[in-house]
Amino acid sequence: MSATNHVSIEDVPLNKFHKRLTISVGGASLMDGYILSIIGVALVQMTAQLNLDNFWQGLIATSALIGIFIGGLFS
């Protein structure tokens, strides 16, 4: 058997990609929480003013989750 050089992932130096990845992942979690909390507060106010039934409330809340999913695919 021949000896091969093995590089451990701990030996790889940090670069711009790692920093960008860390900021993107952290920012995505922050934005997901922000969007879901804002839609919850806004939905309470919209329901009373627009006389929304349960179907429309669910559709509005689901659209936020679909937007988060699609945005995650492109980021």
C-alpha cells in the first residue's frame, strides 16, 4: 500500500467563503424568525380590519412560509 496525504477539515485555513457562509446562515435564521413573528402580529390586525375567515388567514400565513422556502433556494 502506498502512503497518501490526508488533510483533515480542521487543518484547512478559514477564508472569505467560510465567513460569508457563517453570515448567510446566521442571517437566514434571524430573518426567518423575524418574518414569522411579523406575519403573526400583522395577521391579528388584518383579520379584524379585513374580516378574514380561517381560509384566508391560513393562506396568508402559509405564503410567508412558501416565501421563506423559495428564498432559501435562491440564497
